[in-house]
Amino acid sequence: MLALGRKNIRGQRVICQHEYFEVNLKLSRVLILVGILSLNVGCGGGAASTKPAAPAPTTPAATTPAPTTPAQPTPVPTTPAPTTPAAGLFPDYNQNPIAPDAAGMGSTAVQLASKIRLGLNIGNTMEAIGGETAWGNPLITEALIKAAKADGFNAIRLPVAWDQYANQQTGKIDQAWMDRVKQVVKYCVDNQMYVLMNIHWDGGWLERNVQPDKQVAVNEKQKAFWTQIATQMRDFDEHLIFAGANEPAVDTANQMPVLMSYHQTFIDAVRATGGKNAYRVLAVQGPAVDIDKSATMWTAMPTDTVSNKLMYEVHFYPWQFTLMEKDEWWGHAFYYWGKDNHSTTDTAHNADQMEEAYVDQQFSKIRQQFVDKGIPVVLGEYAAMLRNNLTGDALALHKKSRVYYINYVTRSAVAHGLLPFYWDVGGLIDRGSNNAVLDPDLLDALVKGAIR
């Protein structure tokens, strides 16, 4: 999720990630994460929803309608992102580029999107600050991947931190960590699972620094990291997708050229390593991975050396229902969501906005902007915290609302062509020895919602 997923719902973050949202969310997320861990909401360091700062409780969550059918896409116009002068902060890690290898890489982004049915985030784990188990989850095992597949998922989103494993003077990533991440990716690919691997919050070195005065230094690190990551993962086929960031904190239009330069650096670094990376599908993230900001700020995709190999990513966390922990002076937290799930005794906590029509409207907006133009949209994170402060009938109605919400968001995402990846930090599947389903109703809502 946002930076939340870090240690909240998401682990360290909870379920949203805006720079502003991210910093606040970081704190909130930590709290939320904790809440989400219990709620089984989790934010993988994403921001898709912004915490309302004023009395107006508006939470634009970004979701993108994924293309329903892989009709040959019409390329969206691309504009070269402004180049950032090389500062020479780190060595050139592309010392062994190889010839392009198209074997196993034949799908366009649209065709690949049509193969992804339902995704699961393994949150609060490989992105955890302090190590893979630092946020309370066990090491990822192949048994977990097999269990997720048996439960109905065919894709994994793998949030990963890299900076804490890198030499800050040279940008060199520790080889033991590189090998560990590669091992987990192999678990997924060996089991015919698609895997979306990113640079997550990672201490915020990119996500909270989408600013002109940070542009050169961030681009240097972005290039150094992705050159090493891409080289390490170069032999995996199209089951592996790279995502260049997580929830870049962008609030104003003047930050967009900086964000576009980060995306361009990512794409160029991956392509330059050659092999299957010359044809790999890559995902770029919208401003704050927010749907409304995408609609107003995003004008064109970055440039690429190959056609039809880019996806777009948004997250979706309508604040008051999914992440807001307690009532504020400007509004109430929502406990009950959906037309048939409003409380007659606790009316103050009924969702009075951002219900079914809002979800459809948001996803329709993203579909028109991207999916209908041949650019698949990844709904990289969505979830809703479980309100354990409730009891009795109120808790039962809340749980019903939450299951209904997850099912509705999943169904609407699929109907609008989005690729749904549920954010989980250990509340859905027991990551211990048995990998049992901890919330059967929620899993059922996800699987049934993803039926096309």
C-alpha cells in the first residue's frame, strides 16, 4: 500500500501512499498497518488514496480499468521525458549487456494483461525495513506461492526494498539479497504465476523526492538499482513484470516532468541490459498512483524502444472506509458500505459517499484514459481495514460490508479492464507452516469477483 503497507495494513505502510499522504500515511500506516494486519488490509506502500486534509472527506483512489480483450492496441502518444544529466555518482553497472532475446517474451502488454486474473500482494515482507521478517511475517516459501495459486490467484505482486541492502557510496546492491529476491521470483515463475516486482517504499528515496532539486541524484540511483536488478533477473520469461516505483508522491503538475524522468530512467536502464529485458513488459506508476491525479496530470506514456510493452499502475483506497481509523472533526470513519449494508442504529458511520457508483466512475475514468487506448492498467493495491473495535451486530454488519466492498471493487475492476492485486500482509493466508486460509469469506469475495 501506500507507505502504509510498510508496517501497517501494509506492513510499514498501510494502504496509501502519497508523498504527503505517504509521510502522514507512514505514520498512519504504521498504525494502520498494525490495524490492517489485524484487518487483513494492507498497504504495500501504495498511495492510491489520499487522506483528506480538510473538512471535505474526499479520497480519490486510483484504479485503472484493465483491457478486457487484447484487441491490438492503438499506441498512446509518447513524449520523451526530460533527460537528467548524469552526475556520475555511481559506477555503470551495465558491464555485461547481451543481445536481445525474444524467446518466451511474445505477448504484448495487452495480451499479457488478459492472462492475469487475480493478484495477491505479499506485503510487509520483502519491503520491510530491517529485513524480510522485520515486520512480523515469516520468510516467503514456495509452499506459500503454491497455496496462493490453489486459492485462486494466478499473479503475485512482490513489494521489495533495495536501498537498505545497497552501499550508499557505490550503489552496489548486496548479492545475497539479490539472490534471495531471485529465489522468490523463481518460486512464482516455476509455478506458472505472474509476478509484478517493484522498488517499493524503500525508505522513500524516490517516492518522497519527486522534486527538481532531487532529480539528478534520484535518477542516478534509479539507474544503478534497475541496471543491477534487471541484469540479475534477465533470464526470466514474460511471467516477470518490473514496476519502476510504488507510490510516487506527486501533488502538483510541476512535479510531473521529474516523475517522468524517473520512469524514463527505469525503462532505459532495463532495456539496456538486453536479453529478455529488451522485450519485458514494464509498469509505470501514476502521480501518487491516484486516479483523479492521473486524469488531470498524466498526458503521455514514457518512450520505449519496443511497442506495446508498457502498463500503467494505480492504487485504490477510499480513505474513510478503507483506512481511516477514527472519527475526525471534519467527518466520520465509515464502518458500513454498500446500498444494502447501512446501519439503522449507527447511522453516523454509514458510508454516505464513495460507494458503488463512485467505484464504477473512478474505474471508468481510468479505463477511458488508458485501457481503451491499449494501455493495460494494474490496480496494484486495494483492501479495507477490519474494524475490530466493533462488537455484536455492528461488527457483523461491518464484516458483511467489507466482504461486499472487496467483491464489488474486484468485479468493477475486472469489468473495466483493470488487473486486481489485493493487498495482504498476512491476514488472508496464514503464512506459517500450513498456509491455511484465514478469512474464507474474503477469499470467496475475491475469487468470485475476478470471474470474467
